[in-house]
Amino acid sequence: MKYVDEYRDPAIAIALAGQINHASTKPWVLMEVCGGQTHTLMRYGIGDLIPDSVELVHGPGCPVCVTPLEMIDQAIVLAGRPDTIFTSYGDMLRVPGSRRDLFQARSEGADVRIVYSPMDAVQIARANPAKQVVFFGVGFETTAPANAMAVWQARKEGLQNFSMLVSHVLVPPAMRLILQSPGNRVQGFIAPGHVCAIMGFREYADLAREFHVPIVVGGFEPVDLLEAISMLVAQLETGRAEVENQYSRSVDYLGNRAAQNIMREVFTVTNRKWRGIGEIGSSGLRLKDEFAAFDAEKVFELQSLHVEEPRECVSALVLQGRCKPAQCPAFGTTCTPMHPLGAPMVSAEGACAAWYQYKRHD
Amino acid sequence: MPSHRVAREGTGTFQMCLAVPGRVVDLFGDDPAFRSANVDFCGIRKNVNLAFTPEAEPGDYVLVHVGFAISRIDSDEAHRTFQYLKSIGALKEEGYAV
Ligand code: SF4
């Protein structure tokens, strides 16, 4: 229990760990989908608190990690245009494309700016009418409503120089892919709390029913995750497969209606390629045709690119819980957070990077 | 670019996963779809869009993600979460703490 004294509430953590220990009679494989949760699990050594028979595998829920190489390359192409200001959340700047990242593009003279909110990008467009301002619209369902609102606002104001390079992804289709894959090992899921704060958990109830798999909507703190694990083990041990909500202080069944409405207004569901996994049907969002004037791919007539990912990277298996990061031959040798070969090493929330930071010496 | 270096070393940036609690101080704008507020994050104030929490009033606590309040939460929860995020160093990189 190496980190337990760091817990905000060590007594509760120990009690929950005890509960899990007591309840589990068989081996179970659980997956947390969200990268933020992966980070907490690793940082607090939660895997060491619970019995070895309960295995945690880390899912594909890091938008930084799953944005395809091609999109990063497109972003770099746009950023390099002399008339363009390229704006992005800070997380995306150090994601390597096939040859370089946006930080390098910036050091070579591209006007790349980090914004805290997509509305800041709209403000940059207002303030720079002679420039084209492109915002990198990435993320899961948590971020999509904010990005939708920025496009909505730009249209409302009639801004002619604002557009979005959209690479949004959705969580439930990725879970479905994992559940359908022939080698699937995952028997229970912790669903991402903030995604569900927006979307509610109706879709997860459908998945639970269809695949007879328990799903618990979980928060982000160590005790939240221990509680979610305990709830999953209790379901598995009694043969239940329901959706339960551990994070009820921020999440309800229906989610945030206002946020869902603006998403539906501006975006439509599309197929998306996930870095390290490949294309997943109906797993992302794109701008609706009526917003084509704000779609950077259309405005700048971007040609579709196809780039191969490094062959030694087994991230598709890692992201589906079929292989541990340390089992990858490149892990910690040719692939490190300084020089990531594949998606899960890119961001601190990625499974390989989190493993590298916290478990490398185990 | 220090944040670049920090992130490369693996301490983590959380921008797209992070939702930070803050207290609504005052509201501005009459259009309910584009109402904004000054939100206080334990001393640091930011302008936050309330389009998704139209019911939020001054004094309420909200969970803020990329400049938008995504849900209202109670004050105890807000304080606990804020302290937790601070303790893991997640706030500094995003400018919510000094
Ligand atoms: S360690 Fe690197 S190369 Fe191996 S799976 Fe992870 S990201 Fe890919």
C-alpha cells in the first residue's frame, strides 16, 4: 500500500480495498475508458491495493492519443500557411505527426497559439479579420459542446475567417469495438464521468444490456475509482450486468440537455479513424453540411493523407487491454515519452506513458 | 516553452479531461444562450460561458471545462475536488493556481 497515506481519505480507501478483497472470489478483468482515470490509477498505485485477481486494463480514452497521425499532419500544413493563425488546446501541440509536431512548426515560424477555450479562438478571429483563424476541434463528448458553441457563435456573428479542423471521437463506439473483438478480455467497464456529465448514461445502459457487461460511471479521484471497482466486482460476483452511477454528484441518466442540443445542432455522427486502432464506424463527429463554411477541411480543400504508423507499435492491442505496455518490445527503449512511437505514449493520460511514469521500475 | 518540457517529462497535462470547480461571482449578458460569468477558482478569476448551466446563479459552484460550465455541484464537493486537483499539481499548468 505504497501510496495510501497520500489519499485524501486513507481510511475510506483502505475500507474500499478491503471490500474488494473480500468480495472477489474469481479473477476479473476491468477497463477504465478515460485517460484521466488511467492517470489516477497509476499515480495512486490502485492496482497494488486491490487483489491480483482483479486486473485493470487501460482503455483508449485519451483524445490526444487517438487523434490520427493524418490529422496532426493536416494541422501542421494549415499552421504553416502564411495567412493563418492556428489555435489549439495546449495538449495537442506536442503530439508527433509523421515528421514533426505543432511546437516544431511554431519554432519554424508558424503562428500557432494555445487557447484555453474554443471561444478564445473565436475572439482571435474577431481581432484578426485579415487572417484565417483555424481551431483544432478534438476531444470526446465532454469537449464537443464547447466546440459546437464556438462554431455556432462564429456563424451567428457572420465571421468569415474562422474555421475548425474537426477530429471529434465518441466513447461508446470504442467500447463496442472492444466488446466485439474476438480476443476481448474486458468483463466490466468504468465509464468516464465527465463524458457522462454531458451525455448521461443511457447509451451505456444499452451496451450493458446488449453485451451483458457491467458498467459503472466513475469519477476521477482515487476513492471514486476504488468505489467503482468495488461496484463492478459486486456485480460480476453476483452475475449482474447493469449500468450503475458512482459519480452521481455530477452525472445523471439524461445528462446535460443544453449541451447535447448544441452538439446535435452543429455536429453529425461520422466514421473516424482512431490512432493505433484504425477506423471505427460512427465513432466520431463532423460539422454538418450547413456549417461547411466553418469546416477547415472544406475551406482549405485539404487532400486526404494516408500515413503508416510505425510497425513495431502494438498500441492497438494495448488500447484494447490485450497487451500490457511493458510487453511491447519498443517500450522504454525506442519508445519513450520524449520520443513516442505510438499514440499511448504521447500524452501523460495514455496507457504506455502512464505505465512508463509510474510502473517502469516495478 | 516550460509546459512543453513538463509535459514531455510526463507529469501530465489534463486540459481535455480536466473539469475544475469554481464559484460564480457575477453574471453578464442577457442572451440566455451566451450568458457568461466571472468564476472564482480560489483566487483566480476567469470568464466562463454558462450556456449549458442556464440555472446557475451567483454564489453557485460549477464544474468548468474548456471555458464552459458543464454542471452545477455543491460547495463541499467543489472544495474537495479543487483541493484534490491542486494536490496533484493539475491546476498550475492550466493557469487555475499559482
Ligand atoms: S510502448 Fe510505444 S511502441 Fe509500444 S505500444 Fe506503447 S506507444 Fe506503441
